[in-house]
Amino acid sequence: MKRSDIQHMPKFFDRYILLVDDIDVVEGLEKTANLYHDETIREAMLQLGDQVYAPGKWTAKDILQHIIDNERIMSYRAMRFSRNDKTALPGYDEELFGANTTANSRTIDDLLEEYSLVRKSTIVLFKSFSDEMLHREGISFNQNISPLALGFVLIGHPIHHLNVLKERYFPLLQA
């Protein structure tokens, strides 16, 4: 199923979904699985070390950990809703999560390996969904959202953060 098959575009999450072309959700998950493994991107993140573009902002390692955490949370929501679970699920506090990790004591390669494994699991999960399951909706973050929309959030969210890295972090390496 493609992005254009999303029946209800959720507010807030649309900023991630709309970063993605109108492609099949599994194809999109597969195509973006290695965004951060690109040698140029990986090398830039290594060079950044603990640099941030402004006080209080996350390091590249923090960003990778956030992407991993978000992948797990969104996949879990998609699984629950695909199974027709109507329990309203809460949002999560990304700042709280970010403040309580060990990301900065880990290596970029370790984080990339974890992200690869989590994404592979997400791909297998989404391959298991029927079209009917992808269109079911549940409540998360006080709004209706489908597993299909969550799949496109999972594709667009890492793209969003890669854009942030390119626009705000990587220029620090030129200075």
C-alpha cells in the first residue's frame, strides 16, 4: 500500500509522512533502512563526536538513539492497531527518553547496528500486515492513526532527522 492510500492524514505526524514519495510502505522501509549507513553520513557523524549546534541540543548519537526508540514505539503502535486493539495509547516524552539513554557512551557503529536490526524487524512486521490491517485505526497521541500512516512516519522520521543533521550539524565540520 502506498502513501496515497492513507485514508486519514494525522496532524503532527503529517510532517514526516509528507517527506516520503508515494511508494509502497514496505519498499519505503527497505529503501530508507540504510540512510545513516551511507559512508559520507557515517563519517560526518563520527567527526561530529559530541558537538551540538546549540546548547541543549542532541548529539548525533542522541539523534540515532531517538530514531531507534521512535522506531520501536511506532512499530508497537502499528502492531496493536493492526490487531484491532482499540486501547488509546499515550504519546511519549522524547526529551525524557533522550535524557535517559547511554547513547553517548556507545559508538556510532553500535547504534547503527541496533538501528539496522530494529528496522529489519519493522520490515518483517509490515510485510505481515494485510491491506485491511494497514487501514485499521487506533488512537495514539489523542488522534486516530492507522498502521499504514505509522509506517510512513517510520520512513519519514529518519529522513527528517537526517535533514536536521545536514542543515544544522554537518556545517559545524566546515568551520
